[in-house]
Amino acid sequence: MSSAVFRGGGRSTSPTRAVALTAALLGLLAAFLVVTVRDAEAAEVIVSQGKPTTASSVEWAGTPASAATDGNTGTRWSSAFAPSQWLQVDLGATTAVSSVNLNWEAAYATAFTVQFSTNGTTFTNATGTLRGNVGAQAITVAGNARYVRLNLTERALAIYGYSLWEFQVFSGGTPPTTPPTTPPTTPPTGTATLLSYNKPGAASSEQNDVNCNPCTVGKAFDLDPATRWATSSTTGWVDPGWIYVDLGATAQISRVELQWDPAYATAYRIQVSPNASTWTDIYSTTTGKGFKEVLNVSGSGRYVRMYGTARSGPYGYSLYDFNVYGTGGAPNTPPARPADPTFPATNLVWSDEFNDPAGTRPSTAKWTYDPGFPQNGEIQYYSENSNNAQMDGGGNLVIEARKEASNGREYTSARMNTGGKFTAQYGRVEARIKVPKGNGLWPAFWMMGADFLTGRPWPYNGEIDIMEVLGRNTTEGYSTLHAPQYNGGGGYGQKYTTPGAADLSTAFHVWTAEWDSKGIRFLLDGTQVFYASKATVEATRGPWIFDHPFYIILNLAVGGDFPGPIDASTPFPSRMLVDYVRVYK
């Protein structure tokens, strides 16, 4: 079965470190979100801007603690790469503090508390343990403090530290007579359970037609990030629009996570109910930003509802995921995922060293030959002819593009995959490859979500392009992800130039993907060229659909939309040499 799909290259504007990718977007969002005051906070004023700010550490001189309280959403504080860190601001005098607004970079905290002090030495918790999220986060607090501290204990990106564009403290008026003696009832992140998985629900309407088949209520609670609920295209593009989940029993709700489709709510409420009839607000906003929103809330009920009152555009409302966390309820246990590897992973679980005698075909115990016509405007026919894929006797597989007629095409090449033979979910996936040079040539080492072979269409299955090189410029490479909300020419990726503009066609190079539940790190010869953070993707591009098995593909394409046409200078035959492919856990 053909596994070639519409592949596109990485974006040339992405910086090497992926956590910086969202700076401009998040800065604009934060500027808008922070100055837009919530109805309940109409009297609030910011009391932290420009005040003395200190931290347990800084990553480097360009990211000082003061950058988090300077009112400039283009500057940030970042810490050393360690889990236990803090950031605090001195308000100058004891102040009635009513809320804290944070604007996280991708290196956010997955566990932290807001703390108060009147003397800068003894601190008390003003909140329970909270979970951050990429972008803006608003936290309601109450108490008297001169010093407000973020006590950070767990990182979203274990290879980095913490990073904040803005840390803002607000005061809302008359101070309380005594500070609160106990933190809010939100349970620590570690004790919250997913309560909504595979639970029944209802909605104002749902879509089930040729354009979204099906986009029914249950798709918001199935933990499948490639499926979604949407309001009806004939009756549901109106306000309000809503969806609720029945948790099966009364629960204490501590967190709600929404992964929006582009049809998101700019104004909505999170509500709880004991009976699906009488509803109580536990969160409301008029500045919804779409993508992924993580809401730290507190409320009790059997039913939890998203009640949208203003849409982002002319369409309705749509959610890929509506996940409710807390205690109580009657939760279903979701399927267990593989444990994250520890990198560099060293347990070899699958490989092909291509050490067979010259002329030997790739082993059908490991590889499926994938003949057929290509996509992307390519001009070759993928052949099963041994001339297009065989061993050279020197320890390499040769994938050869030839100028020869076959099935109405003037050129042939080979494409092979491990579909039905081997799949992986997480690990270190790498290959040592020498690419060809020439206009219109397009060698690739990539992976496809295995559910493609059982009927899920591209790009809903997901695609991981570990290596693509265009023969017209072999000093550059591409690593790219493709999913429903980012694919083809809009894929999420990185174009990189080799050190010293070295020509990739003159020698073998090792391309690697280190993949776990937090993201995918792409390397060339052991040096990182791109990091795709799950948190960053969810907060800025759309659902992350890479937490399931994938199979491996090798191919050499000729011509097409991405590499451009061949010309008289393109050499034929052209050869892509593969020394090995290895997978470690």
C-alpha cells in the first residue's frame, strides 16, 4: 500500500531552538491579554512593573530576572537548567494582592506555587500546586504581601530551565484584615486524575457530514488528538454553543484543558452542575486565544460544560480535546503509553545494517516494497525493480533514481517502508545516509503514523520527516512535522544549514530523531538542528498527534513541488546510499 503523502519542507524562519519559535506570536497575545481586564477585576492595577526582581539563577546575561517585570513582552527571564528555581518581585510595601498574570515561553513550569512574604525571608503558599501552559495564564490569589514569589519545582522541558516573558502582580483594592491561612483547594498536579476520558456528554449540536465525519460529542473525550467535536454546519454556527461531559459522579474539578480547532471561542465559561440543568461558573473569559488553553479552576459537580458565547469567526465551535482533571467522579483508565526513553537511548530494538552481498534486495522480513505513482508533482514511478534498491556489497543500501521508462513515466526510483513489519512509539530513530546532488532530486528518511495503513487519512495519522534534502542545495536540510493543523508547505519544521555550509552529498551523515512524550529532538551528526516541543506546538499550531506507533520510510523522489524540476545537469542514475537504519529505546 502506498505510504507516500503530500510532504512539504520546513519553514526557513524558525530559529534553531524551538522554544524561541513563538516569541512574536506569544508577545502579541500577551500584550493583548494582559491589558484586557476581566470583568471581576475592573478595579485591579498592576503593582509589579519596574519593581526590583530577583531569581535563583539566570540562563545568561541577556535574560535577567528584571526582564520579567519590565512591561516589555519581547524580553524574558530564563533560569539555569535545573528543576528547583524561583523568581520574586519586591512590591516596595505590603500590598493587597488580588491576582498574578504570567506569560510563559515554551519552557514553562508543570508544577509551581505562588508564594507571599512580608519580609523577603519567610514565605507562605498563596496557592496550591499549579500547572503552567505556554502563553498567558491568569491566577487569582488573595492576601497581603510585599514580596511575591513563583516557586518552580517541575519543568515542561527537562533539557532546559524555566522562561517567562512577563510576571505581573495586581492589586484589587482594600486589603483583607488577615491573609488567608490555607491555600485554595486546588489539589496538586500530581494528585489530579483525568476524569473525562470516554465519558458520555451532550452538546448544543454536532457535525456529521462529508466535511467532518464524524465530529460528534464523544470525539472531544476520546484522547485522540486527531478527532474533534464541532457544532453543526447547518444549525450550529450561532451563539451560544456548548458541550458538556458527564463525569459519572460528583467530582472536585482542579483543571480543564481545551485543545481548540481554529473555530474557537473568544468568550466562554467553564461551568459545573450536579444535574446538567443548573450551572455555576468556575471560569470565564472574553479573551480566549484558541489553540491549547490550560485552566486552573476550582469547583464541584458531576457535569462540566464549556459554554461559548462569542466565536472567533463565522463558523461554529470545535474542540479536539476537552479534558477535565480532579478528584472523585467515576473515571475510566486511559490506555497506558510507553515509558519515555532516557537519552541517549542505547537499547537497540530494531536495525538493518545492509551488509548483504552486492545485488541483494532489502529483506522482506524488515521492509515492504512500495511501488506506484507518487504525489507532490513528482515525475518518477516507484518500481520494484532490483536496479532501484539493492545492496552494493560494501555495507550500504543503494536507492537509485534512473532515467528509464516504466508505467508511462520516464524515470524510476524506489520507496520502501517498515509498515506491517516494524513500528515504534518513542525512542532514538536514526540513519546514516549519503544523499545525491542534482536539481530536482529529493531524498528522504521519514516516518508515518501506522494508522495510515488501517484507513486513517493523511495528515490525521501524522508524519515525521527526520531528513529531507533538496538536490539543488545540498548544504541545507529539513526536519518537519505534519498534522491536521500544520501540513504540506505549512508543516511545523526547521530548515537548517550545515556547519561551514558543508556539502551533504560528499560524505555520509547521521540523521536522528530523539522522540518522547514531550517532543521530538532532531539531530544532524549529533548536533541538534530543531526541537519540536509538544507544549509549543499545542499552544501555537494545533494538536500534537505523535503519541502513537509510526513506521519508517526511505525513498528518493525525482522532481516535484518542493525540490523543483530536474534539468540537463541532473545526473542519472543518482544514488542515495544508506549505511544503516537503527532504532533504540
